[in-house]
Amino acid sequence: LAKTTQPISMDSYEGQEVNITCSHNNIATNDYITWYQQFPSQGPRFIIQGYKTKVTNEVASLFIPADRKSSTLSLPRVSLSDTAVYYCLVGDVSGGYNKLIFGAGTRLAVHP
Amino acid sequence: EAQVTQNPRYLITVTGKKLTVTCSQNMNHEYMSWYRQDPGLGLRQIYYSMNVEVTDKGDVPEGYKVSRKEKRNFPLILESPSPNQTSLYFCASRGQGDPYGYTFGSGTRLTVV
């Protein structure tokens, strides 16, 4: 399972775009990249998942370069309620069991 | 509503008194897991199950037991709780072939005194 590296913390202000980059140099061919969000004392919540190029949903965008050794979660126009810990995970989700390995995550603080 | 339900949300118990934390999902998911979360250590997997009657150890299984007699339920059993099992516990599930990741429960905060 590929290990991921993310910044420990980030600060932003309401209305700004936030980009969190994750490094996964040893990503395997069948691995997908998945991001979760966790608020204090709540379970992690799936945000977005991708394999290559760009994925966008109502919450975020995920940018993955051609070599797939990194990915960037983009949160447009953050609000105070986006203050949370964001986890980047890589693993094979094509059908078989995959074990989630959570790193330390990135603690995002959004200020007024 | 599709969800993973854990009970209880909060529990304070004494050392050595057997307890069970229940987990139930209504999505017909094959895969279920238990995690514990501790400050500075992040989320660590305790046990997982790939289907009914199929379970295996995760990274920190010592002191825990699980069972998967029905597809929807995956209880976590602490036969003889100790203070070092004081933690925040999460149950999660995912469907086989579902590309959209795991659904987590709301958590159980356990304190062992």
C-alpha cells in the first residue's frame, strides 16, 4: 500500500480557495486516490476519489498529474465549516478488499 | 437513509468488565472494519471483515474480538477492558466493487477506569 505525505496543517480565510497537496511516490497501477474529511469527534467522511487527470463534484476538485505521484485537493471558497482534518489515502478499490491506512492528515483552519 | 450505526455513543466502564460495541449498516455492504483513534496516533484498524463469517486482524487487534454472523452487523467485543483501550472507536463499511469509499459511523467514545 502506497504511503502518503501531506502538510500537517494549513490556514486559510473564508472565501479563499484552498489547495492541499498529497505526495504518493509509490502509487501502484491499480490504486485510486481518495480524500476524506473529519470533524472533531465524528467519523471520516468521503469527499472525492480519482484515478487520473481531474475529478470534480459538488464539494471539491481533485487534480492528479500524469505520473500520479501526487494529487491536489482543491476546496473552492472555503467557509468556517470547512475547518477539519483532511486525509489523503491511496489503495485499490476496484473490487477487492482494500485496507484504509490513515496518515496524520492535514489540519485545515479557516479563519473569519 | 444509508448509514452505519454504532451504539453506544459514549461509554464509561471499569477495568475487566466485558463490553460490546455494536455496529450495524443498512447498505448490504460486504466489507466492514473497526478503527480506533487516539491523539497523535491517528486512525488505526483493529479488525476487518470481508463478508459473513470472514474476519481478520488489523494493525492493533490485541484485547479485542469481533464476529460477523450477519451481513449487517459487526460487533466489537472487549472481553476484559483495560485503561489503554480508552479511545474513540469507529466502525466503517463499504460495498464490494463500490468505488466511493467507506461510510463511517458516528463513533463510540469509550473510557475505561
